[in-house]
Amino acid sequence: MINSMALNSITITKPDDWHVHLRDGEMLKQVAGYTARQFGRAIIMPNLSTPVTTAKMAIAYRDRILHATQDYPEFEPLMTAYLTDGMDPQELVKGHAAGVFTAAKLYPANATTNSSFGVSNVNKIYPILEAMQNQGIPLLVHGEVTSPEIDIFDREAVFIEQIMQPLLKEMPELNVVFEHITTKDAADFVESQSDNIAATITVHHLQINRNDMLVGGIKPHLYCLPVAKRERHRQALRKAATSGSGKFFLGTDTAPHAVGDKESSCGCAGIFSAPHALENYLQVFEEEQAMDQFEAFASLNGPAFYGLPINLQQITLKKISQKVPKMIGQKALAISPYKADETLSWCFEPEPQSNEE
Ligand code: DOR
Ligand code: ZN
């Protein structure tokens, strides 16, 4: 429901971010507030250097996140389990029943950052997936094949054919989020499926194509996985996000890496979009003349899919221009934020947090 909307301001139910990398240690302390400032809840990715595979690890990580977001006491991290070939289904089922795990994440082994412990063959985790289907535990999928002979720009489309379709045939009731979709193939596929299949879309995949990353010099800060694709795919994603379909929702995939790890002969994948995520998403909806669909994408579709209530608070974005800092953090922790040094046309100003319950 849109509560107030004018050309220069929009007020909506507080959004959630359904795909976030917060890291750990000093980096966690540095970045967590940016997500907690804009969002009510966030699905926390488990790909730490030692992946989050047990409920005990998830509880300890959640405590570290809550500690790092003390300035935003209303923020709620939703934890996920990192699926491995050898994981005991009971660990996940019990952790979910205890309210620790909201979902589980499938990283194909070696698909991306800290995925070397990921799943080597989906067939190996069928007992876990069956348990997830029975218990209604959502499966969050990094949907790219890793075979060296498949071109990196085709990896998502091939994943649909080789992995996703056979999986859904076997497990038609499994709740699946196809994470950070980057292709028209994935958007069309998700749209064609029943209501238990949904997708997150990042803001950068709505705003950049592969030319932005590669033409006029390589831009390591626009390198992420899945890699940005051709313009026609970006256009298809914009259409899907703004279409009003309940199958698509906000997931930034904000993924901080220190500048030195990005600007390197073998740079890491990841875009740190948390600081101005909402401003950039709203810019897309404005350009697509679909501001009236923004609340559904940002705040309603995700909770509906996960079976969670929508947030009670509201937020306002105003049409006030602002400049993105060149850099966030210092020395070894310095990060170049998405759209560094560029001017944005929207501004999010959080309300002071209430201390009452
Ligand atoms: O670009 C990405 N960065 N894609 C992922 O799948 C992982 C993420 C990270 O953790 O850095
Ligand atoms: Zn991710």
C-alpha cells in the first residue's frame, strides 16, 4: 500500500534486503550499519571464510551482527545455512525449527567468493532438499554452472537447463529463490513457474550492463558474480522488477571487498551497494515510470514469499540530490562504494530510532 506519494517524496513500508553479505570481524563492524540503516530485515549470506554450516555457528554470527548494528535496534538479521555435500539434514531441520535458520543457500562449488565448500553435485544433497521441501525451508540458489567449458556469460542460462529444471521436476513443492538473476532467460523462467519459485534482483544488475564494466577501461568495482550481461538482459530485469509480479523482490547482494582486493590482477567479485541501495532502486522505478510498484518490490513481495509479516515502520525517500563518497573506511578496510563519487537524485533519511518497545 502506498501511503503517500508525490513527485518529490515517497513513503512506503520499510523494505527488507533479501540478499546481503556482511562478512565478519572488522569488516562486519564497518559495513553492517549501512544495511541496518535502510532495511528492517536482511537475509544474511553464510559464505564466511569458514562457512556457516551449523545452528551454533549461525547463532554466534547473528550475535556478532546484532552487536555491530546496535545503533539500529529494530534491525533483524535472518540467518542462512551454507549447504555442503556432507551436511546432515537434521542440522538444518532442527536449526530451522528452532528459529535460527530462515533458509539455506546453495553455492555450486567454486562458483564465487568462499564457495569452495559448496555443493559439488546437486544430486548429492537430495536428502537435504527433500527435507527442505517437507519442512517448507526456502532454498536460495546461486544459479550458475561452473564447468570450465561453459562461457561465463552463459552460466546462468545453462544452470536453468541443467540444474534448475531437473531439480524442480523432482521437488515441485520446494520453495526456491533464484538469487540475483541477471538474464532474460532467468526472469522468463521464474515468471513461468508456480508461486513457490521467486527471484531477487540486485540494483546493479538493473543499472549496469557488461559494457559499463568493460568499455573504456576495465572497472573492477563493477565486477560481480553473476557478471553483468548484455543490455537486452538488463532491460528484461527492469521490466520484471517493475512489472508488479509478486515473484521478484529486492536483494542487493551487497558484497564488500577491500579496494586492494578489487583493484588487483585477480580481483574479487562483489559490489558494495548497501550505502545507497534504496536511492538507486528508486531511481530505476522512477525511470521506468513505475514508482507505484516500488513498495511491492522492496517491502511486500519478499515477506509474502517467506511467509513473514511486513514491517510495521515506514520510510521516506526524498528527491534531494546527494553525492556518494569516493571511499568508505580507511587503510586495509577501505571500500569503494557502488557509484563512488557520483551524484544520486534521491535521498533516504532515516527517522531517529525509538527506544520504546
Ligand atoms: O559478486 C559476488 N560477490 N557474487 C557472489 O556470489 C558472492 C559475493 C561475495 O561474497 O563477495
Ligand atoms: Zn551473494
